[in-house]
Amino acid sequence: MKARFRGYFPVVIDVETAGFNANTDALLEIAAVTLKFNDEQQLVRDESIQFHVEPFPGANIEQAAIDFNGIDPHTPLRGALPEMEVLKELFKPIRKAQKAVDCQRCVLVGHNATFDHNFLMAAAARTEIKRNPFHPFVTFDTTALAALTLGQTVLVKACQAAGIAFDSKQAHSALYDTERTAELFCWMVNRWQQLGGWPMQSDTTSD
């Protein structure tokens, strides 16, 4: 992992929110999937983590966003936790997995990664949480990678092109979207390896 991604540990993240502005709109759900190389040196999903998040005090909630994702931010049935608690519990296993493969920093993998990264970083800033493992600006965007490798940018269409099952009825659940994004990212990395793109020939040829 350390050699493959130049010291970065890729972690797939997806968020569900109450709008598009990371600084004013509520973070409602967050899910993460860590990755590993299996015995065949194929990149695969490892651990999945999910939390429902309480809107931070004074958070804006756009009705259009709620209508779209179907989340009721105020129902106690969600079992939502405050942002501080969520981030502490989210970062703990991620840091452990990062340390286990001797990587220097985590990098967020996401479909339209800037959106998820902005909300994660805004929540970390609000809570003043220490030891945020994620790089402050580097991301791996599966939208761009899918456009390059599959000619698709929409998650469901990219998954279908890669032969990954996708149930549109479960879409817009943070955990479901994260797991499908993780499978798509792994497929693209593994496909590149199968085509001879990794390791590069110069990496394996001795003088």
C-alpha cells in the first residue's frame, strides 16, 4: 500500500448532507471503507464504518436536500451522534489501519471527492478535533478516474460499465454509496495492474 500510493492510505468516504455548503449546511451521515491488498495483490474492501450525525448547532437544513436523500434529521430513530463523537470514532480505526501499512497520511477517495472532503474538513474544523488523519487537500476522485477508464462519470453508470451490481433503490445511503465507490476504485486500480500499468516497467527492470 505504501509503495502503490506514494505513502498515502486511501480511504473511501461518502457523506449525506442537508445542502451543498460545507460551512453552513448540516452533515447528516458519513461512511468510510478502508482498503487492503489481498493475497493475490488485488485491492479489495476491508472495513466499513457508518455513522448518523446530529446537525451541529445553528446548522442550515435545505428542504430540497432532505427531499432528495429522504433523511429526517430530527428523528431519534436515526441514533445520530454529535459531530465530535462521530469524528473521534471514525478516525480511530482509520488511523490504526493507516499505521498498520506504514503510510504517512490518509487520502480521501470519493465520487466527486471535493464535496465529501469539504464536509469532512468543515466538521473537523468545527469540532477542533485533533489528529485528523486526512490530507488537507489531496483527494482521489473516482469521477475523474471513471471518466478516464470507463467513459462514465455517474456512479451507477460507472459501476454498471465495470460489472459491479448497483441497486438504485439503495443509493443515497452513505454506506451503500461508499461501498460501491470502494468497489469501483478497487476495480480501476486492479484493472490498471492487469493491463500492465503497475508496476511500471522501469520499476521492475534492474540495471
